[in-house]
Amino acid sequence: MINRLTEMKFEIKAPDEDIIPYLQDKIDNLTKPKGALGQLEEIAMQIGMIQQRLSPELNNPYHILFAGDHGIADEGVSTAPKSVTYEMVLNFLKGGAGINFLCRQHGFKLKVVDAGVDYDFEENSELISRKIRKGTRNLLNEPAMLLDEMELALVSGAEQVIKAHREGCNVISFGEMGIGNTSTSALWMHYFTGIPLEKCVGAGCDYTGGIVKHKLAVLSQARDNFNGESTPETVISHFGGFETVMTVGAMLKAASLKMTFIVDGFIMTACLLAAKQLYPEVQSYAVFGHQGDELGHKLILDYLGAKPILNLGLRLGEGTGAVCAYPIIESSIRMINEMDTFKEVKVSKYF
């Protein structure tokens, strides 16, 4: 495949299924009727398979937030100015954004990565600088990034996961910040699923929905102007953002390290969709945090056969829905580890 990807050794295999009957036996013999804890049982089964353990653990959770700007934002596809990207990065570093309070609440270590923000940040020990360039090119008329830039973004995202893993992290989530990135995600969704573009394009940060008609027109023209081969690498690089491609690399590395990763909303689900084009088994390691309000999110989830944990009407991004879902995931692990079995206590099987 790609040289840098080979160097990163993205060796991703589906978890060994031989452990399934043993996990199922343990779950079925907890002091409850079979299936009575619903999705908690399904999540415990998945994480037990990922870790190949009857008593899985969640250790040292990390949340990595990648930020980058998009050339397509110059076409007015968002009601927010491009400057919001760097302004929000500064807010993340200050600790005042939505993702900050959720990470504090649920014990996540937050790492913020400058993947390609169009701004010169002052030196800050809390900001991880991996800037490839100051924003992508305008995908309306040319590729958003070169193939070499895409490769570098994949590797840079993977490196952040390696660092977290070395710190004892085995459960991780990802978030993004980048004005215009619902546009790039809609194009990935369209190409990788075949779903009509008009069903992929939502309002993004415009709660009124008034931007959608213009946004669809711009993205339709961008699609019509694309004359490259529809290979995964070409589509990812032509329509992607530096922050979303870094996320793809991060997801691939998490799967290769047999880590559980939590998928956030529309943009992060589009990243998983892209990652799956490169390595189909990556989805085995993904737990879907929530179903968001962006138009195409439910359609991608349905396409992937994914079952999200929450549906709270969220559409913020940043990875907020993934971190919000973490207590439910933690409950599934407590269930399999802390509930007694019928063999251990004097409770008759009542089903």
C-alpha cells in the first residue's frame, strides 16, 4: 500500500471469535434474565472480544481533538467565518469549550492537535503542532491535499494514538474542529456509500438550515469538477481535511493496537467510513457513541449497520457525543466484572 502506512504497520484483523461462547456464557449467567441489560451486554461482548478477555478493562481514556481549516470554506458553505477554527482551538486550550467539561467530568485526558489551522499560534505546551499547511486547498477546483500530504496526515494521526497507548490508554475517542468540514464529510459519504449527495448535505452549524441549498450547489459543482479515479486514496485526499484525515490515521492505529475507540457524530462517522475503505476490519474496534442531528448521520450509521448508544439531539462535534456515551460503556464493563453469577450466589434462575 502507501509507504508511510506500511511503516506504521496498520495490521488490522477482526478480533478472534473463539472467545464468543465463553463471553456469552458469562454474560448469560449473571444474575439477570438473558438479554435483560440489552445494549450493555452487546458492548461488553464487543470489548471482551477486542481485548480477548472475559474480564475486560477500560484504562486511562484519552480524547484527541484534531483541528484544521478548509479551502472550501471560502465558497460560503458555512455561516461561520473560518476564523472560528482558531478561536475555538484557543478556547479548547483555555478549557472553556463543550468537550472540556465533558472530558473533566468523565476523566478523559484531552489532547488538541493543530493539523492545519490557518493561524500562527504562539508556542503553547498544551497544543500539539502537526500543521501540514495553513488549511487545505479549495476542493471546488483542485484536490484539497496532495497524496504526500494525505500520507503525512495519516501518519501524524496514528502517532498521537501511539503516544496515548504508551501511557496505558486502551479506550480512546476523537473529535474535530474545522469550519467547512461537514462539506468534506458529505462528499466522502456520497462517494463511499453511493447515497445521493442531496441526502448527505446538512446544515452544519447553521441551525436554521438556510445554508443547505447553496452548500449543495457548491458541493455538486465540486463533484462534477472531480475527474480523478474514485479510489479510496484519491477520494480521501481530494475531498478530505487535514483534521479528518489525521482522524482516519488515528482510528486505523487504534484498531491495529487492539484499542476500543468511540465514534462521535457525522464527521467522525464519515472518518470511520473512509478508514474502512482502506482497512475493512477497522469497524470491529469502533463503538458508536451517538446519533446526531446532522442530516446524513443516521444514513451513514444505517449503511454501516451501526447501533449508536445515545440520541440526544447533539450536533456540536468536538467529540462531545463520544465522551457523553462513555459512562454507558463503563457500565457495560462494570456489569460483566461486578455482577454475581447464579453459581456464586443463592439466586434461582428465574427465566
